[in-house]
Amino acid sequence: MSKYGNKKVKGTIYGDFDSQGEYQHYLYLKERQRQGDITILERQVTYKLIVNGKLVCKVVPDYRYTLKSGLTAVSDYKGLLLPISKLKYKLLDALYDIPVVIVTKPGQWLH
């Protein structure tokens, strides 16, 4: 069991997931992809957050995808949103101009 009480989802046709919420959000994104709302859906893409030539940290959002407009977006499912995660998402947006959608329940998000 994880330190935050989430239960891993193993053996789906799409692989393993860290929580049921993360898995449900993936199914939601797959449906949006099927409908043509998003393309190039990827999981667990690592971003290096570099400031003034120095690696500050890395962030690995759950999903990265391309919107109809051609813009890249990422989303991350969080049952518990910690201040460090908020900071990493703000850095990702500031450094790469990639908006982060924080999902708190499948189909429901903060921006």
C-alpha cells in the first residue's frame, strides 16, 4: 500500500496505474482521443525543470497529449495535492508554456 492509501491497478489492457482515479482519468482521455478532441496521448513523460542552467528537479505528470488547437497539455491525477506538486506544475508551465490540468476526480479538474 502507498503512503497516501491509493491502491494500484494492475493488469489492464493499457498497463498498470498508480491508483483507480489515475486509471479512470486515462479511460476518460482515451475516449476524448477516440472522439478526436485530443491526439498523441502519452503516459509518464519526464520533464527536467532547469533554471539558469541548473537542474532544479524533475516532474513526471501522468499524461501528456495534444489538443485540437495543436497545443500540448499535461494532466496529473491527484487524490491529495501537495504544495510541492503545485510548485512543480507552476515551474513546468513557466519554463515550457505547458498548462497543467490537475485532476482531483475522474472527469473533474482544477486548472
